[in-house]
Amino acid sequence: MNYIWEVVGRHPTGQQPTGAETIQKLCDRVASSTLLEDRRDAVRALKSLSKKYRMEVGTMAMDHLVRILQTDRADTEILGYALDTLYNIVCSDEEEEPEENQQKQEDDLGAQFTEKFIQEPDNITLLLTLLEEFDFHVRWPGVKLLTALLKSQCAPVQGIILVSPMGVSRLMDLLADSREVIRNDGLLLLQQLTKGNTAIQKIVAFENAFERLLEIITEEGSSDGGIVVEDCLLMLLNLLKNNSSNQNFFKEGSYIQKMKPWFEVGDDNSGWSAQKVTNLHLMLQLVRVMVSPVNSPGATASCQKAMFQCDLLQQLCTILMATGVPADILTETINTVSEVIRGSEVNQDYFASVNAPSNPPRPAIVVLLMSMVNERQPFVLRCAVLYCFQCFLYKNHKGQGEIVATLLPSTIDANSISAGQLLCGGLFSADSLSNWCAAVALAHALQDNLTQKEQLLRVQLATSLGKPPVSLLQQCTNILSQGSRVQTKVGLLMLLCTWISNCPIAVMHFLHNQDNVPFLTGQISENLGEDERLVQGLCALLLGICIYYNDNSLENYTKEKLKQLIEKRIGKENFVEKLAFITKHELYSRAAQKPQPAFSTPEHMLFDHEFTKLVKELEGMITKAVLRSSEEEKKEEEVKKTLEQHDSIVTQYKELIREQDSQINELKEQVTLLTSQNEKLQNTTAQQLSQIQQHKDQYNILKLKLGKDNQQTGNQAEAAHVNGLQPEELSQLREQLEELQRQNQLLQTQLTEKDSLITSLKAEGVPSAEGSTSEVTELQKEVELLKAQLQSQTAEITQLQSKRQELLGSETTVSVFQ
């Protein structure tokens, strides 16, 4: 306290300030001090007082502390003090163990301060920003504070984090922190963050949470690891439970295959620490989450397939048959195997092939059934075995046939214990719980399987020496009439209702015994206690099934006579009331929720999940069948026959329509084929027409050429055309040639005249030498000029003639190639 007095200043002697006064002065110091050291000292003093004076510090200092977080971001020491103080305010001291009332008050106080803190959403955003600070003295108290806020006000804080930019991503970075304290507290924070919020769960999953968590589990030693492994498994459960998107992401990411090493527990099972039991229990729960019956059937089936392919199911069966495994782990393993094989034919076949490591080897199913009918085994273990047997037979007609076959006379082996023998032994033992479990197990061997219901009618039991054997059906009714316990009666009645429902032959066998109907009517009509009312309701259900599925093959117990019997001895309204009591029972509603038997005590073990479905299906139909009068029933029969006739007509029309549909489909296919062939033929025809047209054009050209072979001009024109010359160019060449020929002839005429002139002049003589000489010279020049012009004209004519010859030659060549 001396340190605090130094901060707040000394008081006069004898006047000790109260805690509230001290805190107020510290708050003033935090608000008004300009020196960082003074503010830091004041916040440190508030931290030291925050546990003892939680109310005062929370009320007066919270706003100042938030302001410190906003303004003094550069000083990690003062940030750490402020965060620790806020943590002490919103979270009660865990080191002490206060009384219950005191704890409740402190929790309420923490909730109030949390609510005050999160009234400003920016405070949470500020806290998320501070978590990016790597300094240990800031990050660790920040993680603890946010965890405490989530524990106190989970949903509001989740909402703020969800809308905060990169809020979840910042928190995921904590798992990558190299400091184990921060990483482990980060795990606790993420556990709280992912509770019950599907959107956050998806974001965390897509931030690579599965990969990181599985890495941490492996690093920490898997099932042999410590509390960190447990925290990782709890977070995985948060991410996967009731979240189909994350379950699919987990499966598609091949993370199921990475779960297999968890269950390699080894042969030495002597040392099972409490932590290892907890870890393995959570690991088994994770497997169950992936194959839970509440998941969509497609998702469950794909996960079951993956678990078989990666040998995870085989590994679980190894634990199932191992020795030295703790009872609660064995129980949870049985429940896990149950859901991995439920409704999966491949997995069910594999489970049927598993043998226990005994001498001689026994099927795992037989070993488990031995535990179920053994009253010395723990109750939860017996429930787990029953659930496993039910899951093995769920939608498994092959397995149902194998179980019923072990009861038939032709397949009984006296030297070995079979599943059928164990079920019969449990059915007729002195332990009512064994009676109930065996009856329900046998009912599941008949579920939705008419063939096995009829086969089970063949089973005969030897009751005592010297007496003839009785059928299993009759022995069940005999035990009912002997005044057994309520649990035994309920189990046997559920078995009988399942057995004869939707099986007229079994109904006939049941009614053939003259004592059965009087026993049922007597049970229903009596005024019994509360416990027996459920038995009365089940007896009413059994009698109603005898009416509804009656084929009138027994004259004394036709539908109409049974209804008359009910009306006389019980009363229709009373009968319906007793029948309706089944669905009103509390334990019926509980059993209808999920397939796994979940009972707190053996006395509550009365209803089976599949049986509740049967009751729901039959109750309304039986009520209508009993309340209908004979006239209404006749009318209904007539209507039924009319409907059957109508259905047969409709069926015939449907068949005709199917045939016509098939014919139409065939014709459509033929039309499609012919259309494609037609298109091909049209394309081929178009190509051929184009080729023919080309040939015609070539023929016409050749014909024209051949017709003008003797015409030089025509040939030249064709040749010129072949060589790319146009007719206009050819005409110009002709005109030039003719002009040059005319000029040539003119020049030759002039030249001849000049020559003759010169000759005449030479013969006549000249009077003057100078005159004659000059004239002669001029004439000679003219002659020479005319000769030069004549030579040039002759050269041009020669060139034109050679060009003409070339054109004629090329024409001949083209004709040859064509």
C-alpha cells in the first residue's frame, strides 16, 4: 500500500483514505497526467486494487482504461497493466473458492461489467487490434480478457467479432504463436468463440483450423497427450457438431484418414491415465459426430465408406476386442462402431466377420450378446451392446436372415453358442432387463422383413422333459400370461407387435391359440395401476394389429367378430383411449427422439426407437378400423375393390403409356438418325452438284475452244485469256500491228520513189555541180532516215510476231492439259 500512497499523495496523520477515494484519485491521475510515467504508475496501482475493489475499479476506471488502450499504444507496459486490470474487473478470481451465493454475485458483477464494455463495439475491435501486438505482456492479457468476455456474454461478443474486418483471422493467428502459453490460451479463446455459432465455425474451418489442430494433437502425443490435446478435441467438436458444411469440408480434406493413428493404443493396455481416457473418449465422440444418425444419409454414408477404406473401422474393432480397456472407453467404442456400421452394407458385412481373440474364436456379435444378457455387466455397457446389435441389423436383410437362421432347427449347432441361443436365453431368463433387451434385439431381426417373420414361426422350444415342444410365438404369450414384471411384459409385447404386423400368417398363428384373445381382452378391460396402463395400451395395439392385418382365414376370429368382441367386453371408446395412452407416455417421447437407447436407470428402459415409429404408423389405422361399423366397412371394401379395379385399369394404361413412350422414344431416335443421314446426303449432293457444275463449265470452255480452232483471232483470244490477257488488250495489240504494217508499206513506197528519183537524176545529168551535189546529199539523208524508220518498224513487227507466236504456243499447251 505504501506504493499507492506515493502515487496518490500522503494524507494527514490518522486519516486513511477509503478504497473508493484512492481509486478516484488514481483515475484522476490517469485522466490528467501528461507524463507517461505518471499514467503508467497510476494504472499499475489500479491493477493492484482491482481484485479487492472490483466494483469500485470497474465503475470508476473502465472508461479511463479503455482510453489508455486507445492513446498509449506505443507503450506496451501500460497496455499490459490496463488489460490485466480489465480482466480482473470482468472475471472473478479463480484462485479462491467462494461460496455459492458469493460466486453468483461475482458472476453477475462480471456480466454487468462485460455488458458495459461491449456497449461500444469499437472496444472489441480495439482489443482485436491489440492482439496483433507480438509483445507477450500485451498479447497474453488481451487473449485472457477476450476469453473472459466471451464466457460472460458469448453471443453479443461473437456478433461483434463476426462483423469486425479480419476479426476471426486475427484470432486464428494465435494458434501459430511459438509461445505455448499464448497458443494454449488461444485454444481456449477459440473454443468459446466457436460455441453455437455456425457462421464463425465455417470461417474458422476455412482458416485451416482442422490442419493446425490435428498438427497440435500429433505434436502433443495424440491420446497420450495432456490437457492441450483435450482442448484441441473440444474445439474440433465445436466445429463439426451439427455443422454439415464443416463435416463435408473435413471429409473432403481427407482428415478422417488422419484420425486412424489416434486409436492405435497398442497391446499394453495396463496404463490408462485419466487424461488418456478423456482424450480417447473425445476422439470417439468426433468419429460419432461424422456418422451420427441425425446427419443427412448421403453424408453419413460417404463418411462410413471413408472410415472403412482407411481401416479406421478395423482399428475400432481391435479396441473392441482388446483386453484391459476401461469400461467407459469400451462402452463408447461399442457406440462408435455401432454408428459406423449403421445402414452400411459393407461395414455391416465386415463387422459380421470380426472374431474375438478366444480359443476357439467366436464372432464378435456373439461375444457382445453374451455381455448384453449378463446381468452382472454394467447397465450402460449392456445398452451399448443392444444399440450395436440394432445398428448391425438396420436395413440389413442378410444379417437379419443370419440371426434368425441360428434359431431354426436345421442350423442349430449343439457344440457352439449362437446369437439365437443367447437371445432365447435372455428372453426367458429371470432378469427382466435381459428379457427386454433380448425381445427388442429379436424384434430388430424381424424389422421390415416379412420373410424372417414367417421363418421365425418355425422355431420350436423344448420347455421340459416329456412335454411336446411349443412354438416361440406361443412361449412368448405364455410368459405374458404368467404375470411377469412390467418391463418383461412391455418387451414381449413390442416383440409380438413387430412380429405379426404386416404378416397375416403370423396373425393367424397368434389367433389360432384360443387363450390369446381372451387374455388380451381381459388385460385391456381391467382397471389396473399406473404402471399397468402401458401394458394395457400395448395389449390394445396387439389386438388392433390382429384386426387390421386379419385375412379372415379363421372363422371364429374374423375382423368383424373381433370388433364385436371389443365392443361387448371393452367398449370402442375405452379401447381407443387405452391405445392412445402409449404415445402420451413420457418415456415414449424420449425414445422417439434418437435411435440410441439413452436411459438413466434400468427401470426407464421401456420403449425402443424403431417401435415408436411402428406405433405412430399403426395407431391411426387401427383406430379407424375399430371404430368403423360393418356397413362402413362393407362400403369401404366396395370402394377398395373399385379402387383396386381402377388401379388395375390405371396400371394397364400406365403399361400402355410406357410401351407407347418406348415406341415414341425409338421413333425419335430413328428420326434423329434419319435426319442426320439426310443432312449428310444433302451435303454430299451439294458437293456433287458443285463438282458437276465445274465439269460443265470446263466442258463448255473446251467446246468453245475446239469450235474455234481454225480461227487465228479466236485462238489468240483464248490463249490470251488463258494467259490472263483481256480481250481489250488483245484488240489494241492487233490495231498496233496493223498500223505498223501500213506505215511499213508507206515507208517502202516512199523509199522506192526516192530510189527511182535518184536513178533518174544520175541518168539525166545535172547543170550545176553545187546544186546537184546539195540535192543529192539531201536525198541521201532522206533515204537514210527512211531506212532507219523502216528498220525500226521492221523490228517492232518482228517483236509483235514473236509475241503472237508465244501466245499461240501457250494456247496449245493449255488445251493439252485440259
